[in-house]
Amino acid sequence: MQTRVLTGITTTGTPHLGNYVGAIRPAINASRRADVDAFFFLADYHALIKSDDAARIERSRLEIAATWLAAGLDPARVTFYRQSDIPEIPELTWFLTCVTAKGLLNRAHAYKAAVDKNAEAGEDADAGVTAGLYMYPVLMAADILAFDAHKVPVGRDQIQHIEMARDIAQRFNHIHGRDFFVLPEVVIEEQVATLPGLDGRKMSKSYDNTIPLFAGGAKALREAIMRIVTDSRAPGEAKDPDSSSLCTIFHAFADAAESAAFRQALVDGIGWGEAKQRLFERIETDVAPMRERYEALIAKPAGIEEILRAGAAKARTVATPKLAVIREAIGLRAMGVAPAAKAGKPSAAKADKVPRFASFRDGNAGFRFRLFAADGEELLLSMPFADPKAAGALQQRICQLGHAAVLREDGDALVLELDGEAVARTPQAGDELLNRLRDALEQLAVQD
């Protein structure tokens, strides 16, 4: 079974070397695991909270998307999309807003920090605080809950937001009587490298001490490295590797043998200029091929746009049926459509009878199954499968999806789709059959 892992990337800046080592590289490596279903999104709605510079946000979206792709993110393997391309996210944000306690949002760290800053300055508590900043935790909850993410890797400063997402999901589930949302778990990457910046502090745009990853090319990378602050020890004097930013950064790119050799060179008295040159050459070995891919991607933004739109379509195969279920649960269903049965209260005509699958071999065509209602009416006939195990696995997925299964009209029948493919058909169309089928699927989900 795969674990769905979701990562958001705020689009307000240009990635630097610390971003690559601390977030981009480990996340891409983790996405290659067979047991991980990785979702990566450009958090451009979140960016609007932090910046009102349209040109900056537009450019940042392009640069960040190109950076992740150049660094090895495989859009065929993961789901890579823009937050703003998923209309279900703002819709779900509003639904969650309506069940979220104001008191919970009052405790959010970012909001409290803004209030405390105003208090220190003698300002009104909410001076300069936008509703966007205040509602940030709900938007983040929608990002996660729309896709039933199991795990969300974040820094320690974001732990509270995941806890709030769980609180909001539990509140919605309680109000509407069923576990509509998976409760996400926070993942803290304890071993993620934190690179020092030019001044020895943590590399951060806030400190203006970053080393560019791709911006400015090899020349800008070398110039930044040459500006790293070192002590006054002259060539020939032994240097302390444990207090040297050069050694820390070198280790983030080198293997054990290379790191040991660089460390020994410092002990042996290598000059700081030569040490910085070696550091540049080691980093450039890794960065140059990525930079070449990055520049090719940046030169053809239409290609990135195509990748992101395809990713959004893939993401919406999860979000769209999810929101259909939520809309029905809160009463936003079509007029005249009966509400789905509550959990534990299937609406079968007889309490001792439930919907059932019946598998059979259809001659040379392969293996199929039918779904029958509690009263024996045929509701679905599957497509043929060469392997009976595949047919059985499909039955399990239908049970797990329940009312969230995607159904569409196709001529004189309804088609059930999974992952964008038609897997079963009804014997006819019509609202009555649609309602009966949805009722049966809901009962199957309750039993599963």
C-alpha cells in the first residue's frame, strides 16, 4: 500500500543552495520510493498572503517549477500541480471555514506573532493583519484534506498547522457523522541538512545571506562562495573544520572520502581562497547539469505550463470526487436527489440484505463481475479482465471509494471511472438508477 505524501512550495522567491539541500533534494529522493504516492504543489494562493507583487509571484512560479523539474522531479511519477489550478481547494476552504472555531485561528502562531508585534509598537492589535493571514491555516488544511494526504513533511514552525488541519477535519467528521477526511500526520525531517549562509547564520532570504542555486550561472555561484566569511588565519596555518562554514557546505555535496580529504586540507593549512575554490568546484560538479536543464526549461515556459496543467488534471481526479461527496454531505446536492445514507444506517430495503458483487468468467473475453442492489437489481457490469485478481482488486477499490466514485453519462448508460478510465457500466441511464447506484456504493463503503 502506498502512503500519500504532500509537499507545498510557496512561490515568493528564487531557490537558493540551502533550499536545494534542505528541501528539494530530500523530497525528490523520497518521491522515488515505491511505497510513496507523492503530491507536490506550487502554493501560489499562499504566496498572495506574503506578497502583493504580481510580477514577483509570476516569475517565482516559473523559477520554482523549473528548479524542481531540473533537480529531478519526475512529473510522470508524482502529481505536480499549481494550487490555483485546483478550484476544489478554495471551495473546500470555505466549507472548512464554516466549521472552524475562531478561537482555534486566534491561537495560530503567525497571527499571534503579528498581534504581539503590533502591541510592542503600540498599534491596534490587528493593524496590517489581513483576513488571508488569519485564514492561512484553513487554506493549508484544504490543501491537505482535499487529497487525503497521509503524511505532510514540514519544518518545526509548521507543526501547528498540521495539528490544526487534524482538528478541523475531526470537527467536520463529527458534525456530518462519518470519516470524510483522512487525518494527516506531520513528518519532521530531523536529518535534513541546514546550510550556513555567507555570514555563518542559517542560509535564509530573511538574512540576505544566500548562495544562489541557478540564478546568475556559475559566475554568481563562485562569487557568492568567495564572499563566505572566514577567520583571519593565513595560508599555512591550521584551520578548525568544525567551526568552518566551508566544511559544512562541502559535506552537503560530497561523499565521505571527499569530505575527509577537504577536512584534512583545512587542518593542514590550505588557504581560504583555495578552499573556497575547491568548494565551488565540488558544488559546480552537481549543479552544472541541473542548471543546464533549468535554463532549457525557463526558455520554454509553455512546456512547464503543459506539465503543470497535466498535473492539475491528475490531481483533480482525486479532488473532484472528494468535493462531490462533501457537497452532498453538507446539503449542496441536486434538487430532488435523496441524501446518502448515514454511516451505519444503510438504506437497503431489508436490513438483512446488502449490495453484493458476483464474479464470473465471460467466455474468452476474460473475467467480469456484476454489482447487484440489495433487492437483486443489476446495477453495474465491469469491463473484462484477463486476471481474476485484477477484477477482485477493482471491487475492493470500489468499496473504498463508495459514494466518491466518479460516474458519468455515456449514451444510454452510466460509466464508473477510476483513474480516468471506464471500468464498469450500468445497464441503462436515468436518475432513479443513479440514486440507487450511489446508495449501493455508500453501503459498500460502510461495510468495507
